[in-house]
Amino acid sequence: MTAQTAERDLSAVIGLEVHVQLETDTKIFCGCSTDAADDEVPNSRVCPTCLGLPGALPVLNEGAVEAGVKVGKAIDAEIPEETSFHRKNYYYPDLPKNFQITQYDAPICADGELAFRVDGEERTVNIRRAHLEEDPGSLQHAGGSIDTADYTLVDYNRAGTPLMEIVTEPDFRGADEVRAFLAKLEEVLEYLGVFDASRDGSLRVDANLSIVDSKTLDGDDISAALEDANRTEVKNISSHRGAQQALAYEETRQKNAVRRGREVEQETRHWDESRGITVSMRSKEEEKDYRYFREADLPPLRVSGWKEEIAIPELPDARRERFRGEYDLSAESASKLTSTKQVADFYETVAAEFDSDLAATWVADNLLGELNYRDMQVTDVEGRLDEFTRLIDLVDGEAITTKNAEEVVLRRMLDDGLAPDAVVEAEGLGKTDDNAVLAAVREAIEENPDAVDDYESGEEGALNFLVGQVMQATSGSADPGTVNERLRAELDE
Amino acid sequence: MSSDTDAFITREEIDPTDEGPLSGRTVAVKDNISTAGVPTTCGSAMLADYVPPYDATVVERLKDAGARIVGKTNMDEFGMGTTTETSAFGPTDNPAAPGRVPGGSSGGSAAAVAAGEADLALGSDTGGSVRCPAAFCGVVGIKPTYGLVSRYGLVAYANSLEQIGPIAPTVQGAAELLEVIAGPDERDATTREHGAETAYASAADGDVDGLTIGVPTELVEGADEAVVEQFEAALEDFRVQGAETVEVSLPSVETAVQAYYVIAMGEASSNLARFDGVRYGPTAAATDDAEAGNWNDAFAAVREGFGEEVKRRILLGTYALSAGYHDKYYDKAQDARAWVRRDFAEAFETADVIASPTMPVPPFELGESLDDPLQMYLADANTVPVNLANLPAISVPAGETAEGPVGLQLVGEAFDERTIIRAASAVE
């Protein structure tokens, strides 16, 4: 068998454990705030419970459970009659109690799925379960990495932040699918208002990857093939891009090993983002025994009926379809305009007041384009959406030209933080009145007899030249459409 | 430690914050109940220097009720013992039977009350730790229904089993203290509303006319003859006052001690995991392993600082929860627990309260039982079923043997503390 054939016959099988921080006001088992200020003092957002002081007890924040139910509805999962918590016992210095309160046999979500598009095709991945748990604290290794530090400091501010661990079935067949899935998952979670992607450390991914003979993937049940193949667990992935790179690397590494007849070692590997490789974790991983047992301090919570009682907003796929129909948008525009909930909400505000096409051009092309160019998000200008509405109003009422609105007003709004009217005033962009346009048109005709001759002999290009002359004379403040009309009227007289 | 009996680990007064039903009374608090600014050692070298920054809910309630706290009492390390001898701070003598143990694990609290060093005391009862020392020291102790008293601030040993409970010279005194500490607490999700019947002190009226007292043969058969003699005398006392005694059966209690120790040790192995040298106990930096940067070895070195009994229970509990043994031990113990609960429910169909000797034996001599943990565990046979079933129970003095006091245990239905208080007040 040649190497090439072997390569073609091998396939990656990937499953994910995605940890996301849920957006709640307070931590999952105490009243401490989850709002991490950039410059906060370590161990300032803590109490006896999240510090794990002897005698302190957890009390469940039902807001975190509600967020979990919202996710469950979005991924079409089963919500149990009753949900409960277990202890996962392991020793680690960032873990205040040396056990983590998590869910075991009654997770808040089971048997869901999520559809996403990759390479123009729709894929659906099954979600085995999604459960709630508490985030540990964080370690700061002073003077080096975990291996070389002189000492390590523990900050418990993060401890107790609600996490949701979303566990997929091993349904992925490549790194691109993983990336597309993660992007879709984030989009849905942000739509639900339970997740903030911009928050540091809000997404953490562990991925299991095995290489199997492609033929074994034909049937429905791939468990036998997976049992035979050794898998690696790749940790320390914190972005979509990181997931794609790490898994592409890992797939190649394992395929090379199999192709050379070497056994893939069953191990945990660490994604080193700066070097772009996965490295074997220093200590050999033994089969972990977390000694799960019921957390008696938290009585089971009845959540039957919560699925019906808790409303979730329209999700991106549904909204995209509605936009296409309701606003008569192209697939591309509808897609852009529903990329985040904030963008879609803003578009609907604008479309309610103005023509839906005009609104689409302004929001999808102009605003998002300029924001993107500046590496900004719509959330960065959330407080100024009134000003953008005003800008569209100025264009729609023909107070300024589209060209000036795009090229001058919008840019200065973003670069200098000015309001649209202030830019119009400062730049003198008020649209030239009709008399001035007419004067400029007549002047252009007088001064360019050759172009007039060409026009009369049927050369349309000559008209464009004359429009350009008028625009120059009015410093761009005339509306090109109006100029065009006036020129034709004068020339055809 | 000070005083003749060595009842206290820390003698430090904590002033009341208000006037109330306990104004003018002194209370000794077991040293596993958190007191802001006052050391809370749990009888362990691991927490010798630990000073909690917060008050347990029961401590807040004591202060608000006008009580003056006079100190933190000695106890078996983390509550693991029946004699108070596993304390890292030395044993406590029994004021009612000098040279013998005061019982445990709340031995310091019972001894302080018996010696008159405090008017009242708080203990905690995981498998008998309030009732056993109350019986051995000749005072009254109540283990409340699970969920009646907030555990917020009680350093956990086995959190599905334990409750804080009052110790007092009289049933009336214990009931008054219970009235102050009982009631829901938003910081303990396992506390429950228990209806209107919270007037415990007024229940101590001695009226047992028409009461049916169930006597489970299983809890009397194995007891010392001298203990049984006192117990029978107490039953006769009930009958004289108009109560009826009937035989009931609790076959499940044969498995209760085993089930109790599996569950308690399993939970303990997790509850005590946080004492790893990062924040509690001797610093890990002193060991060579920590120098080498291996956290697990450093943790293990620090945890050598636990006493023998604590280490034994952590190891056994870890084992019982481990893969391959979880089903065989922990899950089976949970089944047994459910069985015990059903047995009591059945017994309460014919009886209002269930009576037995609190301890099947009189107090041990100091040092006598340390070498034989199994003997010590079996002494809990009458008290642990109550914790497994989450029920309330009271131990009230019922005469003496040549070796020391005997306690009568009365068990009631969940949240029916009033009935056991009433019954106990008839025979004290």
C-alpha cells in the first residue's frame, strides 16, 4: 500500500467538550459579582463560599439554571424533571475545596443538536449533554511558566463563575467543521444573551481526536472503530481559530504516525498556541477517578415546566430566513445582518423607519464595513446607534450626498467620535442647492464644447465626464443623480 | 487548655449583640462552629491557626438572643470519635465520672455544661456526637431533624448527616436553646420551613399521658446489663405517668453502623480535601517535594498532619467512593440508608416516639478504646440510625451505673421535636 492510498483511507473522528462562561449577575453558588473589572485586585470579589472556607455552604443561583434551560431550548435538548449536583473530587491548587461542584447524572440538558454550515453544506452535530458547574480560581505563575515559576499565586476572583460544559458526540470529521460549529455555538449563545465572547477566557475547548479507517465510518455505529483507535485529548484551546489549528495539526500528526506504522499514544496533549503545535503533557495521564457523589448541600431542583415558562429570543437561522422574506434581502445581506443579535436588532430599528434596502446597505455594507476596517464590533458603538440612524436620516432626506455620508461623515464619526450633524457643519457638506447645481451645469456645458459635441453624437461616456466636472465645481456636495438629470435636461433642450 | 476538665480549646468571651431570651446566660460553642475573629480548630493541628472571618448562622442567632459565648470546646478531631480523645489538643475529663471519657465528639461541650462552666452549649451530631457526650456526662442533648438548624459555618465532617444541637443541664434549657437556633437560613439550602410548631420550650411540660413509646428490641439486646437496668426503670417511669410502651422492630439497624461509616467517611474524604497546605496547615514549602514542584506530593506531605483517626476515615472514604468500589460500598450504603428510613416510618405508625439507651455502654475509661476503633464504631449503634433517617432525637439522663451516667434516647418523627422534648421532660 502506498503512503498516498493510506492517507486517503484514514479519517479523523473528533468530539468536543466546550466550556463556556454563562453571563449571570452573580456567581453560581454565592452572591459575589461575576463582573470582572480589567484592573481588579486579586481576591477582591470573594466570600466564604467561593473561597471554600470551612463551614461555608453553596446556594444555587437559579439564574444560572435558567441560562442552562435557554441553551437547552436552543439546541433542542431534553430538560429533566429535576436537576441535581455532584462533587467531582480532584486536587489542584486553583480549586478552593479540592472538589468541583458539577452535574453528573441529572444534567440540565441532554440529547440536543446544533446545525451549522461548513463549505456551503449543512451539518448537524449531536450534543450528548450540557451541564452546569463552577469555575475554579486562576493561578499566576510568578517568574515563569508552570514548570519554571519561582512561586505561584492563586486568585479566587474567577472561582464560582458559572460554567456550562457542552459535550458533543464524536460527530466531527475535520478541523474546519469544529471551527464552524464553535462559531455557530457562540452565535447562538450570544443571541440567547447568556454568553459574552469578548470576555477573556469565556470559551475553553477540550477536543478528543482519533484516526480511524474511513471505511468504518460508513455505518451508523462507529463505537467499535473508536474503541480500537487510541485517542488524544487536546487541552488549552481558547478560540475557534485555535481549535482549527490545533486539530488540523493533531490530525496530521496522528495520520503520519499511523501511516508509518506507529501506534498513536493515548494521552493528553497541550495546545501551544505560540508555537502552533500540540505537546504531550509532562505527566503521564492515568485513568482519572473523580469519585463523583451527590452534593448533599444542594437539594435537587425541580425544573419541569421551566422549558415552557422560559422564553428565548428568535435564533439566528430563523431570523435570517425571516429577514429574507420580510425585508426582501439577498442571502448574503440577510446573513451579514443576522451575524450578531446587536446587528440584527439595529437593522430592524433602521428598517422600521427607512426603506429596507437603504437600511440594508447602510447597516450591512457601510457601517459593518467601516467597523470591520477598524477592527471594531457593533457592540463598541452600541451607545451611538441613534447617531447612525440620524446619519441615514440625513442621506434619506437628501440633506447630504451618499458619497459624503459614506466617505466623510461615517468615517469621522468613527475616527473622531463626532455626531453626524457636527461633521456636516465642520466640513460644510450641506447639499448644494439647485440653483448652484444648475449654474455649475451650465458652466460645464459652456466650457466643454467638445464633450457636448461627443454627447450629441451619442457617446454616453461624455456625459460622465461632464458630471465629473460639475461634481468638481461643487466640491462633491451635489448629488450625482441630480447632476446627471440636470445635464441631460440642459443638453437635450 | 484551662480548667480541671479541659473542656475548652479556646477560652474567649464573645459579647451578645442584643437582648433576648438567652440574656444573662453563658454558652460554650463546639470548636467546629465558626466564630468570627476567634480560632476554630476542629480539634485539629491542621486548623490550629485558623481564625474564621465570619460567624456561623447559629453564632449570629446566639448573639442576637442575648447569649454570652464563653469559649470554644474540645472535640474529637473534625468530629471523628466517640471519646474526644482524638483531639490534637489532648483529652477532656468527664466531670460526672472522673477518669472516664466525656463521650464524643462534642465532649468538651457536654463536659462544660456538666461542670457548670457554661449554662448551655452547642455541639454537632453526625452520628451521635451530641447525644453520646450528653449521655456520658449526665446532661441533656438534642440532635434536631436534618434541615431544622442551619449548618452555615459548621465545618463539615459528613454534611448529609449532621446537625448542630443544644446541650443543657435540663430538657427545658436544651429546648430554649433549640428555639433560638432553629429555623430556615437562606445560606443553607437544606434548611426547611417546619411549620408553626417551633415553641420548643413550652413543650417541656412532662405530659406523657396517652403517649405510645416504641421500644425496638434490636437497640436494647446488645447493651450492657447495667445500662438496660436503668433503661427499663425509665420505661416503667413512663408507664406510671400514663404512657404505653410497645415493642417495635427496626431490622435495618443491623446494617446501620456499616452504612453510616461508609457514607460519613466518603463525605469526609471530600469535605476534608481542602486542607492541603495551600491555605490551611503547615506550609508545603518546607518539604523537598514542594521544592521539586510536585503539588500532589506536597499536598500528601501536609496531610500527614491529620491525626490517625482522621487519616483512617479519609482513606476508607476515598476507597469507598473509588471506581470499582463505589457500587459495592457507597451505593449499597445509600440503599441501607433508605431502608433505615422506611423502617422508622413503619415504626412510627404504631409509636409516637421510639426509646432506647443512648449508648449501649457506660463511659469508657480514658485511653481504653483508642487502640480499637471497631469497638468505638459499634458503640454508635443506637445513635447512627437516627442520622441516617434524618430524624430528631434527644438524650436525657436516666440514672447511673457504677461506671457513670446512662442516657435515654427518644427519637421522634421529622420536625416533631416537641413530642420528644415533652416525653424527655417527663422522666428527667
